[in-house]
Amino acid sequence: MSDDVAVEARGVSKIFGASTDQEVRALDHVSVSIAQNEFFTLLGPSGCGKTTLLRLIAGFEHPTDGAILLEGKDISALPPFQRPVNTVFQNYALFPHMTVAQNIGFGLEMQGQSKDEVANTVGAMLVLVKMENLKNRRIDQISGGQQQRVALARALAPRPKVLLLDEPLSALDLKLRKEMQVELKRLQHETGITFIFVTHDQEEALTMSDRVAVMNEGRILQVGAPHEIYNRPNDRFVADFIGDTNFMPAEVIEHDESEVRIRLPSGIEITIPAPPGLPQGSEVTLAIRPEQARIVTDADAISIQGSLTDEIYIGTDTQYRVDIGMTSPFVVRVQNANGERARIPLGSRVGIAVDPRTIQILQD
Amino acid sequence: MSAEQDSSTESFESLEAHAYQLEVRRNLLLSTPALIVLFCAASGPLLIMLVFSFLTPGDYGGIKWQFSTEAWFQVAFYRDIFDETVSIADAHLSIFWRSVKLSFLTTLVAFVLGFPTAYFIATRSPETRNLWLFLVTIPFWTNLLIRTFAILEIIRNQGLVNNVLIALGVIDQPLDMLYTDIAILLGMTYVYIPLMILPIYASMERFDFQLVEAAYDLYATRWRVLVRVIVPLVKPGVIAGSILVFVPSLGAYVTPRVLGGGKHLMIGNLIELQFGQGRNWPLGAALSLSLLVIVMVALIFYVRSAQKEGGAHGH
Amino acid sequence: MATSSRPFSIERMPGFSLLALTCFFALYMPLAPLVVYSFNAGDNIALWEGLSLRWYVAAWENDLVQSAAIRSVVVAVIASVVATSLATMVALGTTRTRPYRGQTSIYAMVNQPLMVPEIVTAVALLIFFALIKESTGYHGYAYLISAHTAFCIPFAYLPIRARLEGMDRVLETAAADLYATPWRSFTRVTLPLLLPGILAGAMLAFVISLDDVVITEFVKSAGQDTLPTYMLGQLRRTITPEINAISTVLLGVSVVMVTIIFFLSRKKA
């Protein structure tokens, strides 16, 4: 195995439920490798299995099938207190009967470090998370954002090989959450520890991660860098879950090395650059990001046409909804230049212009 | 490679099953010491008492190891010592009847006073609510004998109640309240009313007063709001409170002994007599078990209705 | 014209407040003469002859009262300590666990003393202990103490269980994540957090044991009177304010204990 893999899940399945008739398959043959010093995010809706995968790595649950490897060693059977892996819990799980410093020092103390060593590390950690002056406070005497920092310091203090973060920002308000996103990136950079971050917030995932794994129904659908996930989703769920997307059915007419000719429902044919492998006559779905499309009023030469039904002002952008004869309207987002927006009367016929290179073809 | 994979799969499944087994064993080990004490000094003796109820009474208390159903027969029937004629045991049955009647009345009075009290506490502001609750909790945990004694003192011929009534000119001779059924009823209500208030309050605490607003909004009168909305929704608390008052009333021993003066017996005193002057241990055992059966029937009724309520709310 | 001068209140029910205040008055009014007459200088509990502590002194100097008081406290301390330890263990074995066979039976057995009328348990213990006394000849305090321990267990169990159920398992998970072995996680996290529940349980058990009349009356051997059974015996004779003095002290102990329990159990987990 290569040296730079921190954590690997190998064909991991997890089934909950005592009897066969109430079984819930939380993870379904999941395999993934997470590199050393990587900020890796597990992204997906609630119940997709992301927290279960995290708990398997931490050792709070045991896999029904498959193995968890830490730096190449199988740790599936180790109890959590023997794994060099620490967790930042969703609601922090700080010990209410201990002070800030006692919380941070707990793991070190349990590892059997001497009082001086514990005090030194705790001091350094307090500096790291900027909590020096609150070290003797009780947990119920500090704010939510401060509790968050204590939870981070407590999990980082024993210098784990991997830090697991289970939706740690979900309890914070928007402004604090943004601050903590930056803070987390800084901490990861400074400590050089592998972070595995669980969230259902796609924006959080895209802004913070080196790589993202999108999960649904116990499977990993796509792993990649944020821009890959966003621009080149390989699955309808991924395209739909991350950002807004217009979906449109189409049929493959002919295909050569680098391009594919497809027919839209309206009968119009267009050519899109695409990798080979799409058989002729197959049904595909086109995914088009709203911000990759434009509204044009001189509509004749344009492939997609419809009538404008709504115009929604959303600050930086304006959203146009165009009825193109399908069940859901086609959404176009246009940035407002100089805070102004182009006024188009509702009900008028418009065309939608799209750069073919930004269209993603999804096979059903 | 694949064979190795399979064997590891098996070990994980057994790992989980093993963890569960360990957990169960730990739970049983933790429970065992308490269960031993409870078996020796609570449940076990009940079984021995069942055996005793089928034995023959000894000449001076205790028993002879001879099988007999006479004790159970004597619970309800009386056999004349000389001519062996059988008649209904009026003495026993009237005591059972008095116990049931007094316990029922106690429950009723406790409800009539306890329900408004629980309602009153539940509608206080959150800060003062705990204080009112505390005022109910204190008598709940103070010595039952002392509270019975307090009632004895105020209803005596020269007690507070008679003195006040005479001073007000309502009566000119003291009322003979002590050593009557009324005294027992008063004492039991006083002693057990916190057991009515607390569960009703617990139900009301969870009660959503928006429902009352909705009922008023839909033209209900105060009385109808009470009968059609509040009472049905706090019914589990009312049932729990009634059982909690009824059961100890039925088995009361101290209150009828102190306030009934040895003349107005309840089942508890009748049982004691079999171990005192009567010295018929098997009969005492049979009477105790009869009381236990009545109590268990009441408890089963309670559990059934609680389950029904729970089911109804589950939907 | 207006039917009522005060604004319509959603929560008000006519007469309820009056009944409730009557109820509170009735709960405390009977205790007043009890306490007042304990300070009576006179010989009986009907005629007030001035303020005095003579009955407290009399009770204190009464050998029977003194030995009964010591016996009450010793039995209550032993029974409550043992019962609380056992109850803590059962609570740990029946709470926050995956369901297992026998769990409901354990629960039923622990709560049995609450469901069976005291007089029935008392008589059953009388019979059982009579058998043992006959065959062993032992007449010591073990009977009284084991009986008290048994009926104290459910009272100690209730607040401990309630506290445990309110405790989030995630704290122990966090301790395990931070390298604490199960035992250290128990001593460093579970036990300190459970302590208020354990204290409340111990005090409840103490109060219950101290106040018990019925079971003690039936189980005690000759010369093993506790304060309550001594008082029960005295009630058959001419009552002197000495009984009031003892009652007032016991009342005071209960009020103090219950107050502490009340505030302990209000502390959030």
C-alpha cells in the first residue's frame, strides 16, 4: 500500500437492526481512500450513511462487512480508546462537570501523560484555539462558538493521526459558521493532521475541502475535488444535490471520438463535446447549471426557446424561469451588472443560450 | 484473498453478537445483588406466605405442617365451633366492604380537591410553579404516622376543630369525630392526597394550553372546555393518581388503627389481628393474599388503561 | 352590562383557585397544633400553659426514646447506603441499554415493594423471619436491616434511573474516543455526572427508612423499637407533648432532607 494513505475503507457495509425484517443497510460496500494531510469531506443528505462511516472509523460501531485501515493496518476490531483517531462531536459532547482546561487535557491524561506534559499541551492548545483567558471556565459558562473551539482543542490535543468532524458547525449561526470554516482550514494547515469532515451543507463542503465524497443511500456516488464535483457531476443525484441544475432528456444521434450529436425534445439537434462510449440511440439526461445559461431576446437562431414566466430578484443575481414545455421550468441565473437587471416583460418569448462545453451528459 | 475476506466478515458479525452478549451479562451481574436482597426480603416471603395459607394454625400462634384449605374458607365463611354450621363470615366481609367503601370515598374526595389543586399549580408561572409543587412534595415525604397523629390532635374532643366550632357558636357540645369512619376517611384523604395531585400535575405540565384557546375559539364554554378538552387529555394522570390513592388506602394499617380506635377496622387491622390475639396465621396469610389479589386487579386495570391511552396517543 | 369586570383568562376555571388554596391550607394547618403544643409548658396537648422546651428535654432524657432514636438512625443509615449502592448497580444494568430478556422482570421486581401493600409485605416478612428465628435462634438486627434495605431499593432507584436516562451516552463515547478505558470512563465521566441522582436516591431511602412504621412493627424483635414504632405504642396511652416534640424533630428532619432532594433533582444533567 502506498505510504500516503491515512484511512482506507475497504468494501465496508453496515447493517443496523436486530432481525432480518427490520434491517437498515446504512453502508453498502463502501470503498474509499483518504490521503495523509487531506481535508476530506463526506457530503450527503441526512441518512445517507456519512455519519455511520465516520463512527466506523472512530470505532463507535463495528462494520458488518469489510475493513477499516489506518495507515495500512486493519483497525476494525480495535475499541475506540485504542485508536489514534479523535472526534469532534456534532453537539460537542463536552464534559459538563469539568472546566475548559480539564476537558482539553482529558485525552492526554487518559493516555497516561505526566501532569506537566498535560499542562504544556493544554496551554499550547488554548493558544491554538485562542481560548487562553477562559481556561478555568465551566462548560455552561461559555458560548456555543467557544464550546466549538474547546471541542476542537480537546480532539486535537492528543495529536491524533486523523481528526473526525461530525457536522461540527451545524449548531452555529451563519456568521460564526463562516468564521469557523476559515478557522478549521487554518487549524488543518497548522497541525498537518488529516481531517475527515461530515456535512450536509454543499457550500461548506465545496469551500473547505481538498476532496469531497458525495454519498446517498449508503453509497459513495462520486469522489473528487470540489470543482470536479461541481462542474463534472457523473450522476443525476450529485448534479441535483450540489448547486441548482436544469435537467433535460435527450437522445444520442451519432457519436465520434470527441463529440456527440444529440436531439432535444423539441426536435432540435446540437453537438456537445463528450468522451466516447455513448451508444447511438441511447437516452441521456443533460445537466445545465443556471449560471451557465443566458437569456437572449432575438430568439430565432437559438436551440432552446420558451416563454418567460417569472423573474426573481435575489440580490447579486436575477433568476429567470422559462417555460420550455417540460414539467419544470428552465432556470437561468444572470448576474446583475452594476446592480441593474435587464427588464424583460413576463410572457415574452425568449431563447436560452448555453455554451455546449458546459453541458454535462448523464447516463441514466 | 476472497477466502480471507469471508472469514473476516464472519468474525465481525460474531464481534457484534459478542459485544451484545457481554452487555447482557454485565447488566445481569449488576442487577443480581439487588435482586437477591429483594427476593429474600420482599418477593420470596410472599411465596412462603402462600404456602402458609394452606396450613393448619398452631395452638398458640404459628402453624402446624398440615395441609388445609380451611384458612381460605374462613376468609368468606364462618364455621360454628360447636355444631359446625356454615354461615357467611359477616365480620370479615363487612370489614372488606368498609375498606373498599372508605378507599373509594378517599379516592373521590382526593380527586375533587386534588384535580383543581394540580390545575392551579400547572397554571402558575414557571418560577412560582416549582414552589407550589414543593409545598405538595413536603407532606408527601413526611412521616405518615406524624401526619395521622396531627389529624388525631385536631379532631379530638378538645382539638382545634371542636374548639373553633364552639368558639364560633356553631355547636355547644364537642362533636365526637374521633374513632369514626369519618375520621378514617379524613385521615386517609389527608395522608394520600399528594399521591393524587402529583401525577395529575405531571400530566397537566405537558398539556398544551393552545388546545384550550382553540376550544374557546370554537365557542366552547368553560365547563365544556374542562369536560371535553382538559379532563380527557389528562386522564392518564387522573387514573394514575386514583390508583396511587386507592391501593394504599385499601391496605392502610396505621391510619385506621390510630383514628379508628380499634373499633372501625380495615383489612390491614383484620390481618394484624390474626397474628395478635386471634393467632390464626394461615387465616392472616389468606387475608393478606386476598388483599394482594384485589390490589393486583386494580393495578392490572391501571396498566391496561395506560396502554390503551398510550396506544390512542401514538396514532 | 359587562358580565365580568376582569378580562377573559384562558386558564381560569371558576372555583379552582379557591379549592386549591383550601387544599394547601388543609395540608399544613393540622401540623400547626402539633408543632405548637410541642413547646407547651403544661402536661397535656389540649391546654396551653406557656412556652417551654421541657418536653424536648424530657424526650432527650427518656432512655427509651434515646435508644429508639439511635436505632432508627443506625438502621436508616445502613439500609439507605446498601440500598443506594444496589439501586445504582441495577439502574446501570437496566438503563441506556439495548433491550434484553429479563429486563422487564428485573424492573418489576425492583418496583415490587411499591406495588404490594405494606401490610402484606410486613406479614409475609413476619412469617418468613419467624421460620428463620425458629431454626437459627438468631434474633438480631439483620431482619430489620434487610427488610428496610429491600423496600428502600425502589425509592433509591427512581431518581438514579431518571438521572441516568437524562444523561447523554455521547459523553461516554467521547471519553472512549479520548483513550479512556470503559472503567475510567465510568469513574471519570458517568459516576460524577450521576452523583446528584445517587445523593437524592440515598436521601429518599434514608427518609423512607426513618419513617417506616408498618414493616418495622411486624419485623422487629423484642426491644427493637424505632422512633415511629415507639410513638405508635405511645398513642395507645395518654398522650403527652413528648410525642409532639419527637414528631416535630422528625418533621424537621424530613423537611430538610426533602428540600435538599428537591434542589438536587432540579439540577440539570
